[in-house]
Amino acid sequence: MKEKSGEIAAESPDVRRQI
């Protein structure tokens, strides 16, 4: 799920922290 942080960032705020 954290492979496309760019696409998931729009849905999961959690991934935004990894970017």
C-alpha cells in the first residue's frame, strides 16, 4: 500500500507522513 505514496497520499493521510 505504501508503494504509491503519491496516489495513496490523496486517500491516506498516514502515507503523507512518509513522503
